[in-house]
Amino acid sequence: MSKKEAKVKSSMELGKAIAYLNDLVASLRAGTVSIENGDGVVTLHPEKNVKVALEATQKEDRESISLRIAWKKPDAECKASLRISAQDAAHQSCDH
């Protein structure tokens, strides 16, 4: 599968950034995050368990907050897990 990306880097008023973050929170709650920019659309389906990385940086002339939320797709988790069984692996589900 090819990589899809939607990236945005721009200056904006804080109120507009907060509105984008509120849209992101609402989308996460709904279970589907669709991000569209001039290059296309990326639709994500967050899993129940996610990894969160939050970083705050303060320098002499600049401050920033970085937030990253990541998860593995169910198929990726299934392929990465170890399973040992007496059953035919072709007939087992990942929920084992």
C-alpha cells in the first residue's frame, strides 16, 4: 500500500488553530478522522488504544507544542503478534 499524507504548515490566528483542534477532537470521538487539503484526502480510523506523545518546548524567542497520536491497524498488530496453536493457522482469526 502506498503512503498517503496530508500536511499543513501555516501561520494562523490562535482561534482558528483551536477550531481545527476542536474538529480533530470531534473526529477522534466519532472514530473517523478525514483530513483534506489541496493535495488530496486522508481518512484515518483510530483504534481503541493509541500512543500519545506530547512535547512542549520553550526557547528564548519561540515556544511550541507538538502532539502525535499513533496507532497500529488491526491487521498490522495481527501480523506482528506471536501465535502458537495446534490449529491450522489459515483458519485462525487475529482475535485469538
